[in-house]
Amino acid sequence: MQIELKGKTALITGGGAGMGRATVLAMHELGANVITCDVDQAALATLPSDVMTTVCDVGNSKEVNEMMAPVLADGLDILINNAGIAGPTKPIEEIRDAEWQRCFSVCIDSQFYFTRAVVPVFKAQQSGVIINLISAAGILGFPNRSPYAAAKWAVTGLTKSLAMELGPHNIRVNGIVPGNVNGDRMDRVVAAHAEAEGISEEEVRRLYAIGTSMQCYVDPEEIAHTICFLCSDFAKHISGQVVGVDGNTETLYPRTP
């Protein structure tokens, strides 16, 4: 089985680093015409020269609409709603309005903005694939990370609802649950957790690992490869699924020392 994405145009949000970057590179290697956006211009500059890049705050609907106008004029086949932020790590009573709102604007509002923009094109051509990045926090819960968990639960609901709404138009919608993904973002999450709990980062990493059935961390490339499969013709009747690439996360906050 050889996955190919030649002739397909794919948009990946948050493609400057982590899972987004891995997905940009994987789809580019498989022959797709790749478009991505990020707030980090320097990170975008390190991508292959034939990847179309735009600096965009995905939580700002005006910026999203301005970016999408020329993209949609040239046609689109795949949307990967990857962009997200960790949000604050603190008890609910200490979370400020701006922290809550920013987490929601990036983690769920952005997925609405981009999906709303692409659906008319996908309906007109009677085809399209949407992949939403969820999180284990979007199928479980995460104490002291309530804005993030709430936003990601919203993504799960959006994914399930859109699969039902758009399926008659031959538009497939699936979600990915990454779990513990190696990289800078996980490093920041671990550091914040360690500080909040007053324990070492090494202990936090150990607790996160034993919170999964396979007691593991995954690499961004594993997420990218699963996304590429779900966007390919081999997955033409896979829709409405929440796919874990996480070693089966049992808990995001292990209580056992």
C-alpha cells in the first residue's frame, strides 16, 4: 500500500512547529500542494520553498478570512485544523478572563473559522477532508487545565457533528487524539505542571507515561502519518472517528506516585 496525495491541495494550520510542521513535511513528501500558517514567521521560513506560508493569528476571524480568500480561489481538498495552545495551568479560581478566552479562540474558535470558510468549496465540489486535532484532554478531563480541556471537548463535539452534517456531501471529518507528543510544547506543559505541583519535571514525565496503557510518548511524525492516511483514498469511508495515536491514554493526571 502506497499512500499518495498528488494532485491534492492541503491547508495545515499551525505548521511552523511540532505536529503541524511534521504534517506539512509528510504531505509535501507525498506530493500534495501544501499551504500553512503560523504566528511564527521565522519557523515558517524554514519550511520547503514551495510550501505556501502565511503569518496568521488563527484566533482572529478577520485574519483568517483575509488569508483564506486567495487560498479558496485556487481550490482546496484537505483542511487540517492543527493550531492550538496549552492555555494556563492553574486552579479554576485563578484563571483570568483573557487566559480563558485566548485558549478558546485558538483551540476551538479557529477550527470554526477555517471550517466555515472551506465548507462551501467542499460542498460545491462534493468532496473534501477535514481533520481536527483534539487531545486526550478532549475525551477525558484535565485538572488545572480546564480551559484547554473544555476547548478540546468542544472540538470533539464539533468533529462528531460535522461528520453527520457534511457526510451527505461526501465530506469526511475525523479527529486525532495525540496524547503525550515529544517536542517543545510538551516540554512547556511538563514544566508548568511541575511548577504548579511543586514536583520535578522528571516525575511529571514519569506520571504522564504511566497514564497511558503503553506507558509511552509518541513522536510528531506518528501523528502526521496517521493524518496522511486519513486524508488518502484508502480512508474514503472513514468519517466521524476520534482516532487515538497515544498508546491509549487512561488518565491525564495520575494520582499514583
